[in-house]
Amino acid sequence: MHSSDPSIPRRLWVLLGILVLGFSSIWTLPKQEEMRASRLSQDLPERVGGWYSEKREVSDVEKKTLAADTEFARRSYQTPALEGFDGIEVSVVFSGRDINNSLHRPEVCLRAQGWNFIRQRPVVLKGVLVDGGDLPVREIVSVRPRVGRNGEEPPKNKMGEPVYDMRIQYYTYFGAERIVSGHYERTMEDIKARLFGGYDQRWAYATFSVGVTSVYRDQGFDVPDHRYYDEEQSTQIMVDFLKQLLPEVVSGMSKVERN
């Protein structure tokens, strides 16, 4: 029978203490006078190739929920080339200095709005950036019963059931150098930037979303062929659009940053 080494637990506690102390010191580092800008531009273009857009206003509720120095950019893009297509919405939230009150996990927000998730997964869009780089995103496919407005009863389909809508959403975070698709990955990039680079950075939380109209035919509605877009078709249209948009609004990376 071998006796246990009493020094092992002690060494583990010492190691844990060093790690906690190291990460705690991150928040005591002096803040920079200037924040490094996000790679994503704050100006979404009115036109992208054959697409034109309309500016969308941010609600007062959103503004009041987030920190005062949070900034927004939101546009809905359409193209005459796709008859009956509902368009693509691009929404960006630019963090302020108080990042914890500027950005949040989108899953929480979507569920609070009544969206039920069908699927969520990481996706990499190949070669869509200006330097030929890939874009990591988080894909969320969700449905939500349509609600009535001004006290009206919610609309129902031919079976007498509430009409539901479906949307496909990609979201990701653009930092000063890195692009990550996860909330925790973004937090780790912030820690590394402050600890090893000695700088703060502004993050752009971007969402790209598109509706799926095929679900209305599935619910018994007479959807003409020119307005029928299933999940695969809607996704492909959005990816093709991003290949045109992103090179205009995302800065390239230097050779040092790639390594």
C-alpha cells in the first residue's frame, strides 16, 4: 500500500492561487486613453453591388438597456434581381468602454423576444473577407409565433393555428485584430489584449439575418413561386450578399496579425 503525497494538494492550491491572481490583475491594468477601433466600419453602405438599403432605427428600449456610449448601425438590404425576396437585415452594435453593458449573448436576447431555436451551430464562411480570409459565425435558425398588434388577435393559418415565422441568423464579433463567433472567445481575446498587448478595443457585434418564406406554404398559405425561398435558398442568398458587403466594411489584417 502506497502512502499518498501530502504535498500534491498543496501544490495544486498554490497553482490555483497563481492563476487567480494573474487573471485578477488584468482588471487592474491601466486603461488606454484611446480604444483600438474594430475592424468593422461603423458606416454601412447604402448600396452594395445590385443591392440597395433602407436605414432601420434602433428602439428606445435597446438604447436604454445598453451603456450610453454604445453605438449602432442597422440597414435592411433589398435587390430587384430577386423578385419577391424579403431582404437581408444587417445590425451592428459597437461596444463602449463598459463592454459588459454594451454587448450581451444574442441567445438570451432572441429567447426573450419569443424565438424558439431549431438549430444553432458554428459555421465558417470561406474567403468572404477583403484579404481572402474566412469569417467564423454562429448560425441560429429559429421560429416564433407572430403576435397581434394594437390589441388584435394574432393571425392564424388555415388550420386555425398561430402563424409562425422562421429566420436564419448569423452573428459574430469583430475586434481590433481578431474575429470570433463566441461570447466566451471574445472575452478571452479581451483578456489577452489587455494582459499581453496593454490595450482596450472596441468590439462590433454584427448580426446578419434573413427570413424563410417556404414555411408559409407549409402552413397552408398560397405562396407564389416567385416569393418561395426555402432555408437552403435563403442561406445561399445571404452568403452571396456577404461576399459583396464584407470586403467593403471589414479592414484587412497585416502580415503580423495573420501569424
